[in-house]
Amino acid sequence: GNRIRIILDNIMKSHSVSLVVASLLSAVVLSIIFVAVSKNKTNAALMNLSEKKEDLENPSTSITRTWTQEQLINRFPAIKSYLDSVNATDSVIDYYLPKEIVFEYTPSTIEQDIGPMATSGLVAMALYCFRDVSETKNGWGENAWVTNYLLLTTLDGDIVDMQPVDFNGTTNFMAVKPYSGDVLTLTSSVGYTMYGPLYQWHWKTGLLKDVSNGQHVDGHDMQWAHTNDNIFYSPNSLGFESISAKSGEIVKEYCIADEVCDVNHVQLYNEDKKVLVSDRLNNLLYAYDRILNKTVWTVGENGTLPQFDLDGSRLQVNNSLFWGQHNPEYFGENEYYIFDNNYISTKTMSDQGKSRLIIIDINSENATLKWEYTLPGFSAVYGDNDRLPTSNVLTVWWPGTLNKETDIYDVHALEISRDKKIAWTMKVKGRGCDFDITSSCNRSETGGWKIYSAERFYYEPLVYNVKCFDGTLTFSTHNTFKYNNPYPGKATWIAPDGTLLAFNPFSWNAFWRTTEITLFSRSTTFYPHSTLTVTNKVGQTRNVDVECSI
């Protein structure tokens, strides 16, 4: 690995290869390296994961786990190899590896109505750190560098994988998107352009590969087409576009409005017929009908729908429920989840308010703020807000100023219940801030450790509220990952002697909403004990013991 990296360095120095070409060349080589160094470690961690218990003696107790630099280096040999390759001395090591990663979680707040099964989830994210642009000679110049990790962890802080992916310091991953049970799609940014190739990470095997034929697409967001694995959608300056993954060429462009200027999120649902588009600098959400090729409504500053605050008061038309938003998503039942950066472009950074997580109820007539959670600081860019099967929300954010209220950590991942209790946190410490010397430390958009978004998913479908009476079996279920359309599954009910009691193909509800299933036994024989098996389209399966009564 080090020899290959030295060769790449020499190529760049002797031939002045551009950032783009260098990143692509590195990607080809590093896909091979990544698989070799991560496969055994990931598989071993998965064996431990399968043996984890889903309950604790006292689920209301908060549990804390801290990883130091030394512990991370000892756990993951690839990290040590990476640090050696970049000559990460003690004076600069915090740019190349977090000083510490701290987890804290409360099982009962995670569980909600689902129970201990909800705590078995995994969280995936891309963690990266820029050498601060202010410390380079020419902005993003010869001394700029970005360190890049793919991180996969259980909720109790057992890091399953933390793999450095070194694109010769030119590229960082941004959005993380579920593709199937074992595969995540990653967007990227080359040289802080917010554009880069699209990748897929097969996290069980460690395979990382370019899936956009080397073409650079918008790094803020992407979504695979509902019925075509060769087509994906990506934002552009006037709306969004469909792109061929095979050729990297644009298939079709969709212009939603002439004045759109900063599209940073596109979500398609209802079999890709309906589209939610976010225009950050205009503080607007667009509901677009892809079949009719027209905008149905807009919400935000000067939007078409009236807006109402939590107290029921109506906002002026030039006001907005959100400012400079990131990652808005529709999660069904008229609920739109938004990370409200609260970034007002006419204000200086020191005058900005605190960022928020918000849920807005939007119908054809109005938009009403339904829920909010105010964070302890301001985040100028990035941020996420996802609904989980429990109805808790998952977010990531970074404070622009480190102070006693935000604490000393560069970036935070949080799970929060709807009654605003902290269920889970992951905090990443970089160079920190010495509050004995100063009351605060300001940070730039490009400096320090960042996470653009995070995704929760499960290794097996969630199956709970299982009840069996007089030959009828009912249960609640969720697929292993969120999906914007119904997702195929099947339920099989089998007696101990192998008798098939019931078989039912079904579809999980879109947006990770609860799916209720009822099975009726075909047998006239009563079985007090039996097994329910629930399987999704990619073969992920959960078996549940069933106790029946009459």
C-alpha cells in the first residue's frame, strides 16, 4: 500500500496531474487495497455483532464508551498503515485521526414501542477532516489535504469498521445512501468542489468501487431509480437530472424553476413520480410532479403555500420556517423532516441563530411546523434529519463555534426521541478547544472533522408485537433499511413438524413506516409453538419463536 502511494505521489509531482485525474487513479488502486485490509476485520466484527444480546439488565441506564487514538490504531491495522504513509507525527496526528470518539446511549429511549430489537441497528457514515484552508498557501492548494474514513458502528459503540480511504488527500465522501442490505452508495467531493464520482461500499466484504464510470456528479445527494439499477438521479443548478451509471452520461434534465440557484437535495417517491427538491439559498422546498413536468407547490421564503408556526401564527410571505436547509426528506403522512441550518445569508456568521431539527406538516393547502429541536450551536452547512422506525430522529451536525454549550467536539451524531430525550450520541474530538485559555474557538466550513450525513440500518428485518390466537398470527415489521417506495418481503409461518401454516408475500410500507401483517393458519391442527420467518428481497431474514393460544 505504501509503495503504491509513493508511486502515485511521484506521478503527481513529475507530471502535474490534476486533482481530478489523481483522485480517479487513486480510486482504482485503493479499491483493491481497501478490500484486502478490511474484509477480515469486518467479517470478524460481524461475528461478534451476531452474538450481541438485544437486551440489558437495566435498559434505562445510559452507557458510555470512549475510543482513544491508541485504541483505534490497535483495533484497525489499516489506520496505522495510513498514518505511517502520510507521516502523521504527534504535532499533526489530530488532522489524520480523531483524538477520541465518544459514544453514549440509553437503550430504553432507543427502543420505544419496538423493544430491544431496535437497539441492534448499525450506523454508517463518512468521517473526514480537512487541513484548514486558512493554513494552506493558496486556498485548496498544494498543502491542502483531506483524510477520509468509512465508519460503521453498533449503537453501543462497538466500531465494526473504520477504514481510511486515501484518494491522495484530494477527495472526501459526503452522502451515505442505503442501496440494499449489504451495500451503501456514497457521493464524493474532489478538491472541495462538491462534485465527484459515485461509489458503492459493500460493507460486509469491504469492496469499494466507482459506479458512475468516473464521471463527476453533485456530491450533495443522489437516488437510484425505482425500477432501473442503471439510472440514478442527482441535483443540478436548475433542478435535477437522471444519469446513466453505465456511461456516466445525462439521460434527462428536469428544470423546476428559472430562479433555482442552490439545489442540495432531491428525493423521488411514489415510483419516482413525485419529487421533493431543496433550494438552499432561496430557502425553498419544491414539490415537483415528474410525470406532468410541473411544480405543484413551494414552501419557504416567498413560497406558494401559507406557513404556520408551532403556536399557530401565520408567517409573512417573505418569512420562512427554515433558512439554508439541508437534507429535507418526505417520510409519509404529510411529514417533512428538515435540518434547518438557520443560515441567513444577509447576516454575518456571528449573528446567526442556532440550528434546528424540524418536522413540517405539508398538505395541498398549507405548511405547519409540527415539531422542533434546537441544537446548542450553529452549523452553517451540512446536517441531516431522518425518521427512524421508532419515530425517533437521527441527525449529524457540527458546531461553527466550540464553547461550553456545544462542548469540545468537532462533530456530533445524535438520536433524539419525539419527547426530546437523547437516545444515542457519537461525538468526535479533533484538536479541541482549551476553555481555560479562551471562552470559545471558531471553526471554518472546511476545517476540522465533519460528517455530511449518517444512515441507520439493520442486519435483519424488525419483527415485533407478535401475537397468535386461534389460528391467526399478527405482527408489526420494518425492512432493514429505509426506502422511498414499498419494498418486497415475505412471511412464512411453520410448525415444528415442518407443516406450512401460512405463506404471505407482502410489501413493506414506504419511508420505513410500520407495516402490519396478518396470517391465517391453513392447518386444523393446533400448534402451541411455531416459527415465523420474515425475509426481504435481498435475502435478509429474521426468525421469531411464536407462542399461540386458543
